[in-house]
Amino acid sequence: MMADQALGAGANHSSGMKRWNKRKVISNTFSYALMILIALVMILPFLWTLSTSLKGQNEAIYTMPPRFIPEQWTLGNYTTVWNSLPIPVYFWNSIILSFFGVALPLILASLAAFPLARMEFKGKQFVFLLIMATMMIPAEVTMIPIYLILNKINLLGTLTGVIVPGAVSAYGIFLMRQGMLTVPKEIEESAVIDGAGVWRIWLNIMMPMVKPTLATLGILSFIGAWNNFLWPFLVLDDSSKYPLTVGLYKLKGTFVSNTRLVAAGSMITLIPIAIVFISFQKYFIKGVNAGAVKG
């Protein structure tokens, strides 16, 4: 009798496991299918642009369904863009803007985040909420006041006028604060016992231990600085100071009806971003996870 009951319980358990495994397989299949669909939606415009930049002049672009593999492969669109515009000058200006667009946010945001994460003082929470509240203000609202201020201090038309307004952001402070909150208190206390001051703790303890967060903020800042178009377009009036994004905007007037050349110019701007992201991808994922774990 007991043996029959045991066999029945075993059969029910096996049947339950099969149903659970079946539901798990269906759930995983649906999840992967959804992720593949989202990835395709995200990547198709990039593939279409890349394909268009490699197509010959006599090949149709706007076909339905879209044709992603060119019939006439050519790099002529890239050489035409390179020879028609001062691309090296635009590249150099973009590098300058991106260098300061990364270095300043890393330094200033970490300096602002350190007391908010590791010190106790009256009004700390209020100051933090005040900084976070600035994230609610659309960037377009602040453009006119900043533009007028730059005009007053004679920074219009200069690369400095492009760099300074984006030197630090509320999101950067938030991200660095979250990263510093994950550092164990005991490490900081040990440094204090060894005689370390505030600046030494910030530089030698905190900064090395929040490298993933620094890398994350660095990548986001680089992408923002490299792709920045509207603000340089408003501030700069000398074409010799244009970054790539603004300089390639000239393609619109130079090659009005040649979408292949516009696509080739767009792909040129993407190359540095792809290199930076691939190089620091593992730090980027660690930094995002570190910021998400600690509330």
C-alpha cells in the first residue's frame, strides 16, 4: 500500500516537473523572441545606413522590401565625403570637445558626489534632492539663459563656450554617489586611522574603487559630447571650429539629393563611439549594475 502511494507521489512529482519545464521553455522562448525583435528594430536603421553608404550611384536605395546587401560595393562615397569636407579639422575639434566633455564631468561629479555619499552634514538630503530636481528641467529651457550668460562673458563662438555648460550634470552626480555608496565603510575608517585626509580618501580610496562607475559615466559623457549637435550649432559661428556633427550638417547643403554621401558621413561619426563602447563595455555593465543595486 505504501509502495503504491510512493509510486503515485513520484508520478505526480514527475508530471509536475514536466509541466514546470514546459512553462519555462515557453517563457524563455517568448522572452528570447521578444528580445530578438527589439534588437532588430533597434539595429535595422543602422544596417540600412551602413548598406546605403556602400551602394553605388546607380543602385536604388528606397526599395521595398529594403535591400541590405549592396549589388555594387564601393567605398567611393567615403572618399568623396573625406575629400569634399575638412574632416580632419572636424575630427580634431570633436576630440577636443569630447576630451573635456569626459574629463570635467568625471572630476566635478565625483567631487560633488563624495560628500553626498560619505559625509554627514546638516541639509545633505535637501542638497541632494535639490540637485536631482534639476533633472526635471528640460535642457531647452536653460538654453536661452546660458546663451545670454556666455554672450556677457564673451565665450560665444569659442570651444570653451561649448564645453563649460556641460561640465557637470545632475545625473553624473547621482551616478557617482550611487557608486560611492557601495564602498564598505570599514575601508574608509581604516584609511582615517592610517592618517588619510579627505582629499587622499577621495583620490586614493574612492576613485580606484568606483572605476566601473567612472567608466560608465565616461562612456555616457563621451557619447553625449561626441554626438552633441544643437549646442555647438548655436554657439559656434566659425566653420574651422565645427565638430564633426555640425560640420557634416554641411552635407545637407553640399549633397542635397545624395543620400549615399550623407549615410557615409554619418557612419564616419559612429566609428569613434563604437571603438570606445567596445573597449569599455565590461566596465559599463558593471557600473550600471553598481548604481542599480545601492539605493
